[in-house]
Amino acid sequence: MKTDSQESMLNANMARRSFLRYAGVGVASVGLLATAASCHKDHKITPTPPAGTIDLGASGDLAILNYAYALEQLEAAFYLQVTATPYSGITSSETTLLTDIRDHEVLHREFFKAALGAGAISSLTPDFSSINFSSRASVLAAAAAFEDTGVTAYDGAGYLITTPAYLTIAGKIVSVEARHAALIRDLITPGSFAGPDVVDTTNSLNASATIASVLKIANTYLKTKVTAVNYGYASV
């Protein structure tokens, strides 16, 4: 397991690399998320989130960016664990690749945290008890699930973003996530980077997924469950 000091050192390294330059936007352009009040009325309902859950909120872009933040938290925590406790037989090349992915995911997480400011959901606690981190097959299968789910999540929620600058950010991040997904797939089975289960053979378009279906998957790896009922989607 990673230690608090390891996490602090890594976060410091991420800051030095300047995640805001990585995303191509400044704090001023994304800080407005904390006070965003727009909503998509076609999806709006008003149930009460289940007790003990963390809800994404009901405010348009703010909820969608929190959705992305939740997924990035989960991915960052996973790769931090992978690199802290390498699986048996890991190669130097695999170590380098997985470390690069870890750094990307931490940058994504920290970007959303800073951009959302006071509007950000709280830090999530992962539950990786179903993953055998000493097994290459188990780790890469989980990595593939996280990456493929992440790409379909961004593709499925992009149309809900109303602010062009936020949509641009999402496009840049999902492009990186797709690179991760392709790499992990090829580590498992060479040549499978764009299999028919993720890219349709008719239009060559990546699959997309609803917020509800993505959260159902993500919540299997979270101790405190995330919901989107205030935004108008079913619970876990």
C-alpha cells in the first residue's frame, strides 16, 4: 500500500509539472465552475440521494465535471497502488508505461480538484479488494475496465456540457484516456487496441455509456458510493 509520504511526494511532483499548462487553460477560465448554476431541465428530477452517498449535484456543468473528477480520483488511486506494489514479473517497460499513466491520472485528478474549487465533491475512498495487485492478469484486466469505462463515460456525457471551454478540456482528457485504453488492451492482447467491443465496425465510432451505467461500475470499486440523482439519473 502507498504511504502518506509517497502520496505527498507524488503530488508535489505533479504540481511542479504544472497541470494547468497541461490542460491548456487557466484557473480563471475554470474557476467559475464553483458558482455555475445552469441545469439541463430535460434530465432534472428531485429525489433525495440515498443516505451515506456522495451526489454529483444538480447544477449542469458543475455536476458533469464532478462526474469526471470522481472517475479520475478512482483511476489515480488505482495506478498509485499498481506502481506502489508492482505485480509479479512486471517488466521495466511495463513499469515505465504504468507510471506514465499514473502521472496522467494524478494530473487529471488534481486539475479537476483545483478547477472545481469549493464546488468539488469530497475525496473518495477506493475499495480494490476484488483486485489481486500481485497478479498481472488481475491488474491489467482492472486497468482495461477503468480505461474503457472512462472513455465511454466522457463520450456519453460530453453532450451535457454547455460551456465550450469545459467541452474542450473534456475532449483533451478523453483523448489521453483513449490512448491509455489502447495501450492497456495491447498489453493484454497485442492488436486489440480497437476491438469491436469498444469501436463499432460500421462507423468506427467509440462506444459511449450513460452516467447511471458508469457509476454502477465505478461504485463497485468505491467504499462510499457516488450518485447522480439530483442531476436526474438513477442511483447506483
